Amino acid sequence: MRKSTPVVSSGEVASYDSVSRQTIVSPVRHLARGEIYTVRYEAVNAMLLNEFLKEHRKVQDLEKQVAALTAGLQKVTARLEAANSAPRVVSGQ
């Protein structure tokens, strides 16, 4: 059985995707079998922070996209309103 632990080196942290869920939840299972198993829990906190920051960046990018789309929609709406409210010349025949 392969034992993997999160690795922290020079400020870089392995992403949560690269570390199996086993790394976090299996110590109890291994202790019950009498096996020695270690998990660097401080690395788990760093991984969770990295995941939060990645998701936060995604949300910020989406907010920018929404703002750009909203501005475009407002321009189109303004043009339509201007076109509909312009006076029309009616021929008197």
C-alpha cells in the first residue's frame, strides 16, 4: 500500500487534487491496524488555502465577465429605447 503525504517545500504546496483523500482520512484506519502512519496536517491547511484561492480567482474572473456583459446589455437596451422613442414622420396621404 502506497503511503502518500502532502509535501511542502520552499513555499509551494501540492494541490488538493494531487493528494488522495486517503491522505487525510486514513490515519485512523492505519492506527487501528497497528501500522505507523503520519500525516502532515499543517500541509492540509496550506492545501485548503490554495484551493480557496484558486476558487476565489475563478469567482473574480466570473464577476468581471458578468460586469462586461451587463455593460454591453445596457448599451443595447439604450439603443433600443432610443430607436423606439425617436419621432416618426407620418405621410399625410
